[in-house]
Amino acid sequence: MVSDWPKADPSTWNRAQRVIDHLKLYPIYPDQPPPQFAPTDKIPFMPAWSQHRYILVFAAVPLLLHQAWVSLTGWPVSKVAAIIFYYTAYKLIAVREVRLLRGLIYEHGVLDGAVARDGIPNTGTWKIIGELEKTTGFRMVLAVLLTYDPKVSPLDALSDTSTWTPFFLKLCLYGVTLDFFFYTYHRACHEIPGLWKYHRTHHLAKHPTAVHSGFADDEQEILEILIVPFLTYMTLRAVGLPLGFYEWWICFEYLTWAEVWGHCGLRVHGIVPSPISAVLGLLDMELALEDHDLHHRKGWKKSFNYGKQTRVWDRLFGSCTSRLEASKDNVDYGKLVPMPLS
């Protein structure tokens, strides 16, 4: 995982490295280490409301722009235009999340702070840029082809109050359902020898950062980008809770938040947000930021904490491990670190 390309002459950079530098997509700046804390120092707390606020505010911006176009021009947004527009919005929101998390890292440090976080590897810049493009592009193609109706604007969907309760239920179930399929494939990749080769590249990062969610081989990308969300969509549809396009867009924003946030290594205690987070907490089935970090740091072929949205399936199948810096007696719940909007 050699990562010294940012120190090289920029004239030697490839196009992916130039894009990363142009977008300031460094999760931690080269040669600017974040503040360091001892593992026993109290860890601050990120409240769920601030995560919901971040996700919903930025999920709403493209919907408002979409509606403004329809209202002002009277023209519907075609399927091709919707793919391009929501793909672009999806990508910009993800880049913004990386940047905002970087700002928090320089205030509050990283987990296991005595060890430097992995940088963007010299040979992996194309993987990371490619994953950003493929995740945002293919997921939007999938959602548009399966669910988008140009005749239904965001306001049309919102004004139908009969859909509000079903959507709340879908949002409650989406993370748990998606995590079942993610957990199944993820644990299989770790424990079935013939499948490990498709996942091992992702685990070269032992102290990952926000951009390492996209550091993976093609087989893993196909599963995470397309197959797991598709199976989730089909499962909800099968039980009578089909996702509309705008509902799926919001679910995707919650999914992407967890993917980026879960790899960032930020030294705060927070739970992957969900409408049922409180219920999951009572059952000790909520997923904390440190959980997936420990999966990378201490796991290899045999690991634990396989879920990435919840710990429902880890708890049911006995694959949880104890938290270290985010243990209950080491969290300062009075020191809040809200997720900023800017």
C-alpha cells in the first residue's frame, strides 16, 4: 500500500491522481497528520439527528432542483436526463462527505491514532476514481430503469400523503434487508477459500479512510454496486413495499453515507442512522463507526463485524466483536460532534 505519489512531481501524475488532487479528495492531507489521542482518552459522540440532517438535506437538493425545472418549464425530465442529473448529484454529495469528514478528522483525530491511516495507493488511484464513477453511475441507471417515471415529479410523489407511512416503513427495513445480502456475501468471501480472492484487495487497507470503500476488485464492485441493492429492491417489492424512484434515491443516500462514513476512521462514536436506530440499540444490534474499522484493522480471512448498515445479522450469527475506544465507559456523551453541513 505504498502511497507516495502526492509527494512526486505533479507532471508525473496520471489522470486519476490529477482528478483526486483537483477535487481535494484526500481523506487526510499528505504530510499533515491529524491530532493524536490515547485509546483511553474519552471519545466524543456524534448524534444521529445530525447525520439524518446531513443525509436528508443533501438528498433533498437534487429533488428541489428537479422540481424547479418541471415547475418552471413544464417539461418532464427524461430517463436519460434523470440518469445524468442524479448520477452527478450522487457523486458531488459523496465528494462533499469525504471533505467534511476530513475536517472533523483534523479536529478529533482518528481511531488507533498511533498508527497512520492508509493513503491512496500509487497503484489504486484508478480503482478509487473508477469506483466513484461506477457506484454513482450504475446505481442511478438501475434505479431509473426499474422505477423512474418522467411523468411523476418529486412534488407529485410527495403530495400523495398515502405513500408517507409506507415509505417510512421501507426506510426502516431497507438497511436491515440490504445488510442481510451484504452480510451473506461478505462473510462468504472471508470464510470460503475460493471467494477470498475477490475480496482480499479491499482488505489491503488495514487503517482505511473514507475513499477506501471504493478500493476493491471488479467482482466485489458488481456485488456491492448492483446485485445487493437489486436484491434488496426485489425483496421489498415481494413483500408489498415496492420502492419508487425518489424513495430509492433517499435510501441510496443513507447507504452511501454508511459506506463512506464506516471507512473514514474518525475518532467519534456514532451509530449508522436509521429510523429504527433506537430499537437496534436496545437489542445491541446497532452498528458503530468503530465496528467496521475493527473489521479492517484486526480481520483478514477470518474476521467479524461483517455488516455495514447494522449488527443485526452479526448479532444473530455470533460474529460481533467488542469495541475498544468506543466502549460504553469510554464515550463522552456530553461532548457532541454534530455532522456539519458545510
